[in-house]
Amino acid sequence: MAEKVDPEEKKEMKNEKMDLKNSAFSDAVYKELSRINGRINQMNKPAVISKLKHLKLNTEGTCEVLKKRLKTYYKKQKLSSAQILAAANLLPFYVIVDFEATCQEVNAPDYPHEIIEFPAVLVNTELQKIVDHFQAYCQPVVNPTLSPFCKQLTGIEQEQVDAADLFPKVLNDFEAWLRKNNLGTKYKYAIVTDGPWDMGRFLYGQCKISGIPYPQFAKKWINIRKTFSNFYKSKRFCLRLMLEHLELEFEGRPHCGLDDATNIARILLRMINDGASVQFNERIHLSRHDQSDKTVVPILPSEQNVTFATVKHQRNLRNYNKEIFQDSDEEEMGDAG
């Protein structure tokens, strides 16, 4: 009996044949791009800005960002003229989420953070703009009285959370908003966060407090800090520093969840315009028998469509879990929002 060929493997084999067919032609194109990139690398910032202005391209950002923008422009031009299609690793829609949660000025290690603001911003990739948003406040139950520090940090008043719905109702409203925008049905989408904590810590912890299952839509997401760092070859930056790297000003009030999500969306849109690939890069694994047992792990490019069971056999979970919750990201974690 002939061995059944996996559809993805069949597709990959077909692509490899096409690559071989076009290799002689494409090699010349990529060699030319390599020479162009080399020349761009030798340019100083004024020279890069001058070239970008000549091409009528955006000139905001650090020298590294501007060089990346110029390289992307030439790559698109050369591949297009050679009739080589560059894969656009983008989804039709992105939903940026940035929770605000209860907190103290100094949080104990086991402090039960409760979500008090549930904001989301919807980005349409084709239109390259924000097309909708969702915002709701949530009433905390473990610590119903907000600390003075929390109120000052987030700008959320006690009266707002006292009048708000409990988290399960807000979560239902959010999922209804996703359905209203045909997300997950007609259109594919991805959740985007600023770090691993919104999904892996705040949402996970809130679901435990509320006694509800962890939602399916949040089992994998895009940590924009990683995507930004990988694309621009920079350090792992917080929201403020990512904006600075792009020479953008923060718009709104820091630690207002909706304003934070909107600024993350601005970063995402600039990255898309600069030619970034924006794919899932983190997921949460919940124990089948006990949802209190969870692990947050990175998603590697080769694992975009691979089950966690397969991934688990390929790596050491302990090391990857340490990678998620360490380095400079943790500096921004002290305020829970």
C-alpha cells in the first residue's frame, strides 16, 4: 500500500520543485539584493533619510529601522520585477488586547490579579488601519476595593468597577464582538499582546478566579515584543521603547488599557508597512486533567501548524518556560497593567 502523503508535505515538495526551477534566475536576484543591502548597511542616517524621501517613504525611526524599511522596499521591487512572489505572512485581522488588572504598589508573589479593564483593538491588514474596538470594565471580587496605587496607575475609578459586570459576562460580550466582526468564522485572526502576561498570567488567573474554562481564542497569540525584536534586530523593548525606536509619540494615557492597545496597534501597523511577518509566537498549554497546571511556550516558525503534543517531544519545556518570563520584559511587570 502506498504511503499517504501529508497535504502540507505535498505542498512543501511542490514549492521545492518550483524553487529548483527558478533557482538560476532567483539566485541572481538575491545576489543583487545582497549587494544592495551591503550598500545600505554602509549608509549613515542622513543618507538613508534622503533616499527614503526620494522614494516618498516614511522617514520616522532609528537608523536601524530606516535601513530595514529601505531594504524591504528594494526587496519588494526586485522580487516583483523578477516575478518572484514573496510570501506575505500576515493574517487578515489582528486583535490587540492589553488588560488592566488589580494591583498593589508592591505585589506579593501570589497576589491574585483580577482584570478590571478588558480592551481590544481590531486591525484590518488589507486596509492597514484600526477598524473597530471593544472596551469594558470588570468588577473584581477577591479584592473589590481598588488600591490607591491601582487607581492612580490605571485612571480607573472605584465607581467604574462597582457598576461593571463580572468578568464572565464581559468575556461573553467580547466573544460576541469577535463574532460580530466574523472573526474565527469568515476571517482568520490572531490575538496580539505586549508580552506574555495578558494571556499567560492575567487571563489565565482570572479564569481560575471566575471558575470558568480558559477560552479557546487565547490559547495562542502574538507577543509583539518578540516580533518587533526579531524584525528590527533590536533588544526586547517595552511599549514605550518600541514607540521611541519608531520615533512615534504615545497617544493617550499610559496604562489606560484601550490607549495601550491602540498604541500597540500603531506599532503593528508600522511593522506591517515595513514588511514584517506577523505570526503566532507563543501559546499556553493546559493540562488535560487539571487546568491549574499550565505552561507558556514559544511557537517557532516551523511549529505554526503543529500540535503541542508534537512540540513537547521536540523541546525541553523547562528552558522555554524560563525564557518566556525572564529578561528585560519583566521590568515592565511590576505594575500589573
